[in-house]
Amino acid sequence: MLVAGMMSGTSADGIDVALAEITGLEWKTRIRLRASRFVPYPPDVRHRILAISGGALVPASELSQMNFLLGELFARACLHVCRRSGIGKGRLRLIGSHGQTVYHQNAASRFCGLRVQSTLQIGEPAVIAERTGVTTIGDFRTADVAAGGRGAPLVPYLDYLLYRHPRRGRVAVNIGGIANLTAIPARGGPEEVIAFDTGPGNMLLDALAERATKGKLRYDPAGRMAARGEISETVVRRLLRHAYFRLPPPKTTGREQFGRDYLKRFLASGRFHSSQDALATAAALTAESIAYGVKKFVLPKFSVADCIVSGGGVKNLFLMKELRRRLCADQDAGQEKGSGGMRVLTSDATGIPADGKEAIAFAVLAYHTLHRWPSSLASATGARHPAILGKVVYGKQ
């Protein structure tokens, strides 16, 4: 079955689309990637998404309009990638659309007298199904939240499918706006997977690059500005005292904790001599928080032979250099546990494009939902049980 997966992450820079042939079911599922492409948001759309997800007070009318507008943009992105790939939309049988997260709670809070936990992704799947004619599944996170989970991370299902190994413990790291990891022990079952958001990924780096260039750049290309700066290890250590880093998994986070207010806290945490120093320190913080997550919550349980990295952060060469250095240092500290040396590579080396892995994941999740098969890992989200994810809007085909 040819399935499209679509994803826009915390950075809110655009839509990743992946087209994949999928066969089999559960851990016998087979994936053959046909195409993968990124379609950027128009600048004014991105600006308004960041305002909404950053906690700006907006009328319900604007949230409703943005929900339908993003549905249009997701549909256009899907059709665009089909055309560019020479794949007629008539061959597409299913679409899985994550949409755009604008609000996500890590834990329940009291609301109108009851304890409530919620998550909200927009990008109306009914619009996508109508414009493409293809059955569309969206709103993946809510079923897991309803089952007592945190609604994230969901990509560990794909990570386990792709990267489980009979002899090698592995960690799959994705560095998007927020960074997250999936740890899989050698010979481990899905119930043994450890997965959680480690903290800020590209979000802080992108905000600093935009600030440094007065809006001319949305990110630091290849980490070149950071590479010219000097890391303040004092600031890195100070910021790692944030309670989130010490919180045991399962856990998830987003702009609510590491967004606009955190940028102010970061800038106030040290006297940076230049914007390059700030970028270098932010990259080190992202790398160190990932390494800390591995050292604190994974290595005490099992050794890790491979770290497979995906996401936009792979393109930041300075960040990847810091990640390799800090991960390997932490792995050396765990040598007495029989961990051995750790190999750090990108998902491209495994045949999965670093930019497209999460889009592929939502194609796989949608495929399982269509077959009425649970595709969340309760060990990763903290739910009472695995859930069949998403809501189905039937197309005209």
C-alpha cells in the first residue's frame, strides 16, 4: 500500500512529506521509501503558528482559521510531492498527517474542577481528505492521552521496528525543535523500550540565529556561526539544573517549557561576548542534555553500541561534533557496565533520510490504524495500554 506521511514539528518551519510502500503488520511491517521532501511554510504562516504555540492570546476564530488553512497547506504539500515524484495521486491509498502541535501538556492539571491533560494538533484532516480524495488519518496523540499517556513520543514505534537488534543496544536520537531519544536494548521487547524528550533541540538555536541576523536567517547553516564561538560550560552546567532534565521518563516537553521564556532565561544565564558564543553554548546544551539523558536513564539499564541520529539537527555540523564528543565521553564512563565503544551515525546511513524519518513514522502509524492495530508504545508514553491512534476521514477514492 502506498502511504503518505506528513509532519510539522516544534520548529514550525514547514511540512515534511514521505511517500512509502508499506506491507505486513506490526513487527513484520516492511517499508520501502519512494520519496521524501520538505515544503516550507509561508513566512507569515510560520510567524502566526509560533505566536499561537508560544502562548499568545488569540481569538477562537483565528485558531479555527489556522486549523483549516493548515489543512489546505498539508494537502497541497502532499499533492506537490506526488507530482514531483512522478506518482499519480490515484496511486496513493492513505495519508497520515500529524498536523502542527500548538499546545501539549506533559502532565494533568486542574481545570474547571477536574484534572485534565490535553494536546492540540491543527491541520484539519477533513480538508486534506477532500482536496486529495485520499482517506486521511490525523489527530494521533489524543488516543494515547485518553489512555493515561503523555501523547508523546510516538516515533519510538518506528524506531523499534527499524532499529531493534539481537546483539546491539541502540539509541535513536531525533533533533528537531525538541530533541528526543528511543533506547532499545539488545534482544529487547517493545515493553523494554525507553523513550523521552531530552530537552531543547533546534528551537533555541534557531531563535538565537534569527536574533543574531535580525531575521535574515531562520537557523545557523551547518552550525558555522556556532563554530566561531566559545562554549560557556558554566552556563551549560547551570542550565542543566532545570528540573525537567532530572525528571525520570516517560516525559515529554515543548515550547511550553523551552520556548520564548526559556530564550530569555538562556540569555540571562551568562555574559556572552558575541552571538557566536551564545550559539556555541546553546549547541553544547542540546548535545549535553541528550548525553545526560543517555547517561542518567539508559546506561544504568543496558549498554549502547549505536547512536543513530535524525532530524534537522544533523545538518548542524558543530552540534553533531559536540554530540559525538559528549556521548562518547558518557559512554566511556559506563564502560564498567560492559557498554563498549559507541558508534554515532546518521539515519541516512541506515537508508532513512534524516529529515524524513518522522514523516515516515506517521505513514506507518496511519497504516496500522487503518488495520485497527495499536501502534503506540506504552513504555514510551506512560499510557495504561497501547492504543489505536488517530481519527479517520474517508476519502472519495
